[in-house]
Amino acid sequence: MKLIPDLKQQIEVIIGTTLDEYEITMHEWIQSIDHLIGLDENKPQHILNRASKGERGSLESSSISSDVLSLHHGERVFFKVGINEQAKTVLCWGCDAASITMETRRLIELLILNKFITSQSDNSSLFKNDTDKQLSSLGIWLKEQIKDYDAGSFDPLPDSFASIAGFQEEKVLFLLQGETPDSQRVDSIVLNKLLESYFGEDITLIPLGEQEWLFMGDEEIVTGEADEDTAEARKESLNAFCMGLYELVASEFAGVFHLSASLPCIPKEALLQVTFLLQESMELGRSFHVTQHIHLPWNLQLEQLVASISEQQRMRFIRETGKDTTLFNDSETLATLETFFSLDCNVSETAKRLFIHRNTLVYRLDKIKQEIGYDVRHFKSAIVVQLLLLMYKVTKKA
């Protein structure tokens, strides 16, 4: 439902905190009303207005349950934002009750009323079909599981999701994140059609957030043009495929996008683990390489190592190893080193990529050697400088 992400973002701006999503049965919602409607804070505004005028009005949940848009239960407030009549479920958003005032709560109810009453009268439903509902629920389950995954506590993929078409076959998983203007946010339906046109097949699109999606493609389509049947050849083929896919998405929609991808896996067995890996790679790539938009796990192994080192140890490494790390603030030096390392320390190829004469590049490398004491044309020195550069980046942001 297109209105949900826009409205959710508006409300989160108002209350200054994130809204959690819940899907419960209509019976559970009505039961909650039965238990909690006696509290004034849970009565609809028109019931309170009648009471203030001395009018009598029934407080039975059966007569006013359709008017209840929010419930205060324990330490949280829950807002009803959608109904799936076919599945007989209610979608709710919840937040800490202490984070909002009663006036703010009533304002949020009014926003929900304005957005959803009209759409409900037009017989629109929260989910277009059972598959959409299943994928939306899977996205919620993945988000909850990933919170605990780093601590080693996670559950296997439930049978209700394992039966999704394609989950028992080898697939390449992709993660796409977008940063788009509110008025031009990407619609999942439009994105799905665009991806299907690029892949040439039906795409399983799993929403993970307001502008974050997980989807998968057939291995033969993604890596079928690899020169050899080796892991390195598949990585090169996948990298080329991602570059084309990123250009397509970036040219079609407004905003900034980031893309990550996995090597082939069987989603039924590894969906959670691979999703966690892709999100971690996205975070590493966006932290260490701010100008890049494609973040593949196998290209970020050193970054992963550096990120796992404590800030105290990083500072010690910089202090004992780097003589003058301020040269990393120079954009020309930074571009020179990053390009040089990405091209396996090849002087000629780096000069071509930077569109400079080979002697100009040699001059820059000599200057770096003079300032920090390491000649990056030698393997050991190159490793030290690359680690130094990565630690400097992440420590500078800490």
C-alpha cells in the first residue's frame, strides 16, 4: 500500500522515534479493546466529547471498535493503520508511550484517518494478494532475526516461508537501499517491474524497510556469462551485472542508491545469513568508500577486519605507524592511493585510470613515500598504508 511508507515517515518525524510494525488478528485487536477501552486515554475522541457534554454513550467494544485508532497498552501506544479483510488481520504501528503526548497521539490518529478511511472506502486492501502478504511478513521476520543474529541467536527459516517459489534453488541475492526525496520515493510495484525487465524473469521482491529491498535472480542469468566456471570468474561476472543493474535503477529513479550482492546460494538454507552479510557489506562500503555505490562482500574483507578492531587499537596503530596521516585529507592523494590499490598497485593502469602521465603518478607516489616513509610500490609497504588509510577513515568518523 503506497500510503504506508509516506505516512509512517511523517509520523516518525513528528515523534522523533522509529515506529515498529505489528500484524495481529482482528480477534486480538478487539480483545485488546475489550480490556483497555475503559481507560479515558483509549476512548475515541467523539466518545469523550459526548461524555463532557453529559451525553450517555455505550462503551462496549462492539459498538466503537471500528472508531478506535490507537490503544495505550503497558509502556507502548499502538496505532491501527490498515485492515486485511481477507486474512482478517490488522496492521499496527507501535512506539514508546513516553515519546508522545496525548495531543500528538490525537494528531497521529487524524493523519491515519485522513490517509486510510478514503482508501478503505474504495475497497483497497493492505495486501494485493497472499504472496505480497507472505513477502511482507518475511521482511518483518528477517528484520527481527537480524537484530539477534550478530549475537549468534537466530531461528531457521520457518516452513511458511521456505515454500516460496525459488527458495529451494540456487539464487543470487541482491540488497538495494535508496535515499530518495519524500515526494519521489520508490514504489515497490514499479521497482519490481523494472527489475523483471532487467532480469527477464519474475522477481521475488522482499521489502525490508521503507526504501530497502531484498530480491533474487537466477544464477544462470546473473553469472551465466562468466568466462570460466570458477569463483573468481563468477565474481567478475556478478560485478559487471551489478554495474548494469545499478545504472538502470539510478537512471530510473531520483535519489542515491546502493547495491550489494551475494554469490549463489539456496535461500531456504541461507537466506538469513546472506541477508545479514549483505547488510553488513552495505554498511562497510558506505563507511569506507563514500563515493562508491556497489558494495560486494568479497571486496570488503580488509574493511571488515578493520571495523572489528577497537578504536583504542586503531588509534595506537595510527600513532605508531603513520607519521603524517593528515595527507589523507588531500583529495588528490586519497584518489591516487585508492585507485592504485584497486588496480593491484599497477602504476601504468593507475595512471590511465586517473588520466595522468605515468611520471606524474610516480612523482605523487614518491611524495607519499617522503611524507609517511612507505613506498606503496612495494608489497609490505602497500599493505601497511592500505590498513593505515582504512583505520584513519573509520577512526576519523568515530
